[in-house]
Amino acid sequence: MKKIFRYALISVFFIVLILLIFSCAMNSSYFTMGELEYGNKNFRESFLKVENKFSARQCKEDKCTIERVISSASAFVVNTSKTGSYAITAAHFCEDDMDLLLQSLVRGTPIQKIEFYAYDIEMKKYDVNVIHYDNKLDLCLIYVKKLRRNAALVAHRAPTPGDKAYNLAAPMGMFHANMIPKLDGYFAGYYKRDPREKQQFAIYSIPAIGGSSGSPIFDQNGYIIGMIHSVNTRFPFITYSPTFNQLKQYIYENVPY
């Protein structure tokens, strides 16, 4: 009787152990697959940090000084040509009246010099030209001269509420050679800031701050599903993006292929 009980107990133990191992393996493989897709070299290479650098001359009485300010954001490559790459970032970082915003930072002093640069994953520096921007969607297409990088790919379908989402960004300019902060959260759904407007935003529970504008949001398989352009000022774990269809349409209509 004792032997039967012992064999039964051992059998139950091994069955439970096998089930636990199988369960962990299933969860681990699912997560690892996403991480491997996310972490592949091709996708990481598509990330860029972009900077606006400007200087202005300020004079008080008989003394003049030069004010220097750097504004940074994120971007991602969507197509590459023989002479450079096309990338997407936030429109508020590109728009023509950026100089008005910058002037407000230096008390209305006229801007003397503005430089627009991009840095790749190896911290190599490239000149940038603004090709097109859409203020309503807060999307901007830039051309990065002499940059040859693999492009990020747009997902085949829109995310559904509750889907896991990932983000590569340079928050507060935090970015270095082969070091890109990775953040994650979930797709929450769609939202209108004003019920009277037709404009919708995609909402993600991904933390963001200055420098995150223009950063790509991608799914578990490493495909683009959105782009952070702004954050809830009272709760920085809620971020806004163009909808998947808006971003997809903007890329297909404006990026040369």
C-alpha cells in the first residue's frame, strides 16, 4: 500500500513538473519571439535621434551674449535611396514656424543660425532636409543625406485595444552609440480631444517626455503601428499617436519608393 501511494505521489509530482515546464516554455517562447523580432539589427538600425541647433545674439545695455539652444526628438527610417534615407518624425519639430517657437525660448531674439541634424545608432552625424509635414497629423517626412540604413516596416494590420506595444525613443536626448532606450505599454484605443472634431488619436500607455516626439511604436513582431507625437501633460504614461491608418497612408502618399 505504501509503495502504491509512493508511486502515485511521484507520478503526480512529475505530471505537475512537466505541465509547469511546458507552460513556462510556451510563455517564454512567445515573449522571446517578439523580443527577437524587436531586437533584430535591421529594425534598431532604422532609429534616429534628430536635433535642431540654433544660436541667437542677445544684448543687454552694452553687453551682448550668444544664446545656444538644442532641441531634440526621435525619428525612424522608412525608405532608403542611393544618396540617403527618408525618415518620419513629429511635425512640430519640423514646421516652418519652428523659429517662432525657438525665439520664444530666447525672449524674442531673432535666430541667427539653425542647424538640423540626425544621428544614427552609431552616433554618426548627418545633415537633414525637411520634405513635407502635416500639422493636423503631426507627421513630418525628412531626408537624411548620405544615410544608408534598413527601413522600419509598417505592420499589415492595425492594433486592437489591449495589444502589447513597444517604443524606441531618445527621451530627454538620452541616446548613445548602440544604446537606445526601449519602453513598452499597451494600445488603449482611440480618442478625440474635442468631441466636435473629426480628428482621432491613437492612445498608448507608453511613458514619454521631451525627446520622445517622433519615436516609433511597434508591435511584438517589430512592425510599425504608430508614432508618439505628444503626451498627456498631467499623466506622462499616456501618449498620443496618429492612428495606424493615418500613419500608413501618410507614408505611402509622401515617401518616394
